[in-house]
Amino acid sequence: MRASRTAVWLTALVVALFQVMGSLGAADRQPDRRSIDALAIVLLLIGPAALALRDRWPLVAVAVAVAAADVYVAFGFPYGPIFLSPIVAMFFAIQAGQRRGTWALAAAGYGGLIVAYYLDPRSDQSNVVLHFALVAGWLVAVLVVSELVRAHREQRA
């Protein structure tokens, strides 16, 4: 099921606005994190820009969105909705039938997030196991819901 080009671009635009505005808002409440600068804005926009590729190259969209989020975390920028574009990319990749590749990229992205967390000079090392367990749980939840939506659509077709 391919979306119209308008829907693809509209999704990318909405995600971009939400990631940038949400991260700017989150930065106000995280003074200990690195200030949002031009690099942060570029990283916040790379993931949504990758969503424009989701119909033609869904796994490329996932890889780029995940990599941008991991690099953003490694630089110590404020936590915010940076993970929205990887979530959206994973959802659409699974809908496109790229199930194994999406799960593999999600696992690689999770590993990259762990590395990024330790590279981040501002990371809070307390409760790190709980933090990673929660992230893993949410990641699996996103993937499972995406799989369930795909299965439901296949049944209805």
C-alpha cells in the first residue's frame, strides 16, 4: 500500500515540526543538557526528511532516522520527541513488508543508542539498567503494534 506523495510529505512535515518544536520546549526544562544549536536542528530534521523515502526505500528511511536520533543523543542534546521519526519510519517499513530488516535495524539502533548514551558527556549514569529496559520495552511495543496493524490489514484484504 503506497501512500500519495502529498501524504508522505505531509507526514514528514508534521513530524519535523513536532520534533523541532517539542525539542525546543523540552530544552527549557533540561538546563543541564547541551543547548540546541544548528547541529541539533539539522539532526532533528534528518529523520523527518528520511520519511520522504519511506515508500521507495523503507529500510533506508529507518536507518537514517535511527542514526540521526542516536547521534543527537550522543551529542548530549535535550531529550524530547527525537524518537518520533524512527518510530514512524519503523511503522511504515513494517507496513511495506520489510519486517525482518526493520527488526534488525531497530536492534542495531538500540545498540547505537546504548553507545550514544555512554558517549554523551551529560548522561545520567544512575538507573541506567532501568532506562535501557524501558527503552527496549517501548521499542518492542512499537514493533509489535506495527506487526499487528499489518496483520489486521492483510486479513481485511
